[in-house]
Amino acid sequence: MSLKDIHVKNAKAKAKPYRLFDGGGLYLEVTPSGGKCWRYKYRYAGKERRLSLGLYPDVSLAEARERHSAARKALSAGHDPNEVKRESKRQTILRSANTFEMVAREWHKSRLHTWTPKHGAKLLKRLEADAFPKLGHRPVAEINAAELLSVVKKVEERGALDVAHRLLQNCAQVFTYAIVTQRAERNPASDLRGALKPIPRSNHAYLKPEELPEYFKRLHSSKANSLTKVALNLVLLTFVRSGELRAAEWPEIQWEKAEWRIPAGRMKMREIHIVPLSKQALKTLRELQETTGSSRYLFPNKYHRTGFMSENTLLFALYDMDYRFKATVHGFRSTASTVLNEQGFRNDIIERQLAHGERNEVRAAYNHAQYLPERRKMMQWWADYLDAVAKGKPVPPMP
């Protein structure tokens, strides 16, 4: 006879454990202490076994029957219900352990060596601010495209379009890492291509070749201090990034080789970069050494003894020269690229000197010295070209 709720509710403790059967191997075991446990008795591989289905009243008669039915189906399919239960529990623990935040922090830690400290900190802060509050607690394998979209859309709606795109890219990298480490099977970010508004692209403002003569006139008559003028001259001669110049240290200058070797830790793509120094660049550095040679940095910060020239120093100098919205320090790289390409220098030599990222890690291990003889000739020609432009002389011939 099948059990009824009243039978279960009114079952009293006795001196010895006893059972109330519901049928099909399902029964309620009542202990001397009054505890009531649902169990399923079955045979698997020729042996009698029991499966615990939960305690009453936490698990009602109806719920016990549902669990019993599921266990019987597993048994009919050839599976041991106890093993099915253990695997289900293991998967639950695994899901709770492999949350998006846990996997994201693990991915971030695994990639830290490939980024500058500033970039790594900024990336983690972005995830902490915009992704973890909504997705952090969720099992990484269970997050779907709709959930991810709601997170990045919220960032987009506050007007931070660039941040939204970067956040989506970072989340995609986390999911890829989860797949590789067998914590997820698919990347929901792949379904969101085109879901965000495109970022309006605007290149850094830069000087056109025909604007260089006027620039040199303004630089000469500028009220900026001599150290700032030297920095603006060197950044154009070497067309490195602003931060690479401002944080330059004297030991990086290899006088005997006429090279400036920028350590990987200060480069955007985290690989050493060699800048061949032209005669003009070496002369400028020799003169600068007389002024700041006792300092750690080529361009020490006049307000902070242990620091180097601030980013705004060069930018404001350009503003004072009436180049606001017309030119940037970073734009000097575009100016050099434009001229060198127009003059017929090979693009791969120019790109290597610009230190644009090499995504192939094997090539990146040695390409800091790639095309170095050609780059030396190109950098000397560039310095001669700037001299000629400043003095109103003809463009020098190609080397």
C-alpha cells in the first residue's frame, strides 16, 4: 500500500528503527531518535544497495517520489544511482568553485608577465568594477550570451563605449581560458560580435611633412624650458612613444654601439626595443648628459626628485605652440611613418622601428634586432631629413 502524507507525518519513534514502504523500493526509515530518512533499496551488479534521498520534512513525500523516479530511470539506463548522485554532487562543487571571478583572477595572474604593471592593474580594476558584481558569483560554464550582453550594455549605456568594448574583449579572453583549462565548453562572447555600438575611430593628430618647417620655427621660439625642447627634439628624432622617452634611464644608452636599448618592461608589447641613434641624436644626448647625467633619468621631474618628466609637460608645450588638436607627441610616430613610407623605405623595417606588436611569440623572442643594419641607415637618413627641413635645404638622397 502506498504511503500518504498523514502516515509520514504521524510516524513515531520506537525502540528500534523501522520502515514505512511506499513501493518500488522507496521507503521511509524512522530512527529511535525520531529522525525520518527517505531511502531507495535497489540491486546493482548483483548486489543490494541503498540510496539516501533526503530527510523528512525537508524532503516531502512528493519530492521523495520524484527523486526515487529519477534514480529508477538511471538504474534502468544501466547506471548506479549512488554513482549518479556522487557525480551530481561533484559537478555542483565544481561549478561553485569555478566561478567567473575565480577563473578571471586566475587568467589575469597567468598573463601578468605579458603586460606592464599599469595595464595589468587597469584591466583587473575594469573587471572588478563592471563584470564581477553581476557575473563574479556565477559558474563560468553556465554564463550565457544574454547575461554577458546585459553587463557590457550597462557600460555602453553610461557612455563608456570604449570601456564596454574592452570589457567584452577581456571577458572573451577569460572564457577562452576557461575552455582551455576545461572549466567551460563554449565562449558566449563569440555570439556578441556587432552587439555593441562601434567606436568612432580617430587617429592621433599629427604633423604633415609640409608642416614640419613651421613646427621647427615654433619650437625654436617656444618659451618652454631647454629640457622640454630637448625632449621634443629627441622624441621626433627617435619617434618612440612619449612614455618610453620620458622614463628613459642613462644606463639604457649604449654609447659604443650608438644604440638606445629600451627594456621589455617599459615597452607596450613587453619586448626589448633597440633604437639606433643617429649622429644628431648622439650629439643631443651628449649635451643632455652634461645637464642631467647625474640623475637616474634623462628627463628627471623637477618637482619630484625620484620621478621623471610628466606626460603633460610635452603636451602643454605643444599647446603653447598652438598645436592643440593639431598635433600630439604620439602623432610624431605617424609623421615619421608617413615620410619614410613616401620616401620608399620598406614597410616592415619601418614597422619594426615603430615597435608595433609582434603577436608571434617565437618571432618576438628575437625580432628586437631584426633589420638592424637597415634601421640604422633609415634612422640616420631621418635625422638628416629633419635637419634639412629645419634649415630649408633639399631632402637628402636615400641611403
